Amino acid sequence: MKHLQRRGALKIGALVALASAAAAVGAFAVAGADSGAQPSPLESLRAGPGGPGVFARASDLNPAAATPVFALRDGRELSVVANASAKCLISKAGARAAGETCDTLAAIDEGKAISVTDECAASGHQLMEVTGLAPEGVTSVRLLSSDGGYQTATVVDGAFKFDGTNPAEGAPYPIGVAWIASGTSVGTAKWPVEGDQFCIPT
């Protein structure tokens, strides 16, 4: 399960889940209520009656034991909690749970725990933020571009992030990631957003 989350300049919008054709095992994402709006029926269904942390607990993980790894540009904090079979990326806005992405280690290897958040509002700065979970043993992640270039991010406790802007019309855009261990690529994963799904700056 991969997801794309877009936000306006002043508030975080709804989560759009992009499901693969095959059924994904153990992949979950919960949208936070940062904007104060009521969750969509999809979000309510996915969050279930267990509330925040339900998917982490379903993987026998304790959200309270998550280790902080990054602060995002909007002030949210990302933390990681893992065990021998699964890993979760927990998002918090202050003391309030803002979301979680949980997946099996096998699914993480395939790049199914990558999230893209971008500003689509005309009044925004067209910021794009990429967060995700990397396979075991990976020390850095390359964000591969359609023009053959790439950016590199360091992996911290199994998590990574990239800060950038939405690609302009006709400009190079992300197409995937490469997992790097000891300076060598140990695998690649497809990007969760197609080239025509980015917000085009106007």
C-alpha cells in the first residue's frame, strides 16, 4: 500500500490511498486530523475502532516506544518503532497522533512504505516532502530522477526523508528510489506517484 497526501498552504488535506493491483499485506496508513476536519469514511474505516496506533499494535508494536528520527517542515515529528517482522513510522503533531505507516519488512523492501506530501494550493510554495521506511541494512536512499540524476538522504533508524518542491511542467521528476548499503545499490523501488500526478506549479 502506498499513499499520496497533499496539503494546502495552511492546512493538511485528506489522505488519498493509492492501492496496488495486488493485495498488499500488512500495509497501513492513517491520516491525521491536523486540519480539524472530520475524517473521511475511508479514513474512519481504516483507522477502525482502535484509534491512533491501532496498526502499530496490530503488528505487536508499541507506539509509545517509538524513537524520534526527524522533524518535518510543518512541525510534525516522525518516530520509528520496529520488531523482527514489521516497522512503523509514527507521525505526531505535538502530543497528538497525526498518522502512522506500518508495513512488513518484505513490503518495505519493495518500497511500499513511501509517502509523498505536496502543496497543491495556488497560494502555497509548492513544497514537496517525501518520507518513508528503508529496508534493513540500508544506510542511505537515492531519490532517482527522470533525467538520470538523483538526490541522497541518510537513513536514520530505518527512516528517511527528502525536502523539495513540486517539479515544474516539463522538468525532471522522481521516478523511484535506490537502496544503498556501504556505498553500493542493493535494490530499487518504484516511485508511488506517476509523473502526471504531481501538482504543477502555476
